[in-house]
Amino acid sequence: APAHKENSVMALIMIITQYSEAGFKSVALGESGDRLEANKAHFKKLGAELIAQYFSTTDGYIYTIIEGDPSIIPMMHFTSKGTGGFQHMEAKLLIESHELFDHAKKAGELFGTLSPPNRDEIDRMLLED
């Protein structure tokens, strides 16, 4: 059974990882082989689908795009860093540009409804007068 909730929300997630020294050495020596199929199987166990995976030769990071429930992100942290093969892992939720404009419009409708935490009580009283 997938590791995500039954009523999960599917999202595009970019995972950015960086090999640890031991992980990089294993790859450089050809000990790890091509990990694409193993990674696909791993994400499937988490209830996600691996869409694409890239290695950047300019910064040494691995960029993986998956589709899955964002609630699996903490599990991804533990499973990637727990192997000892990675020293860095972060996940970013991705949305399409049309979604950005929908969210921006909704946020724009809320401008002015949230009092900033740095406004003290005297400022509030002066604004009310």
C-alpha cells in the first residue's frame, strides 16, 4: 500500500539532493550503478511517481521531479539522508504559472486583513482614530 493518505493531494515536488563524500565516491567508482530504476521503485513505495531526474555538472546537485503527496516530504528527508549517501536534501513544491496568478489574486483580496506582528497597541489605536 502507498505510504500516503487515501485522500491525498497530488503535487509536483522538486527534490534537490547532494551526495555525501562517500556517496560521491561510490558513484565516481561505478559502485552504485545507474540508480534510476531503484529510485523509481523507492518513490512508488512512498506513493509518488518519479517524473524526471537530472544531475547538474555545474553545482553537483541531483534534481528530481516527482508527483506525489507533499506529506511524504519528511519521509524523503529520513530515507535520503539516512542512507549516508547524501549530505543535503530539500524539497520544493512546484505550481504552474496559471496557479500562481490564481493564488496571487486570492492573496490580493486579503491584503489589509492581517495586522502585522510589529504593530504595537498604540499604533493600532492611532489607526482606529
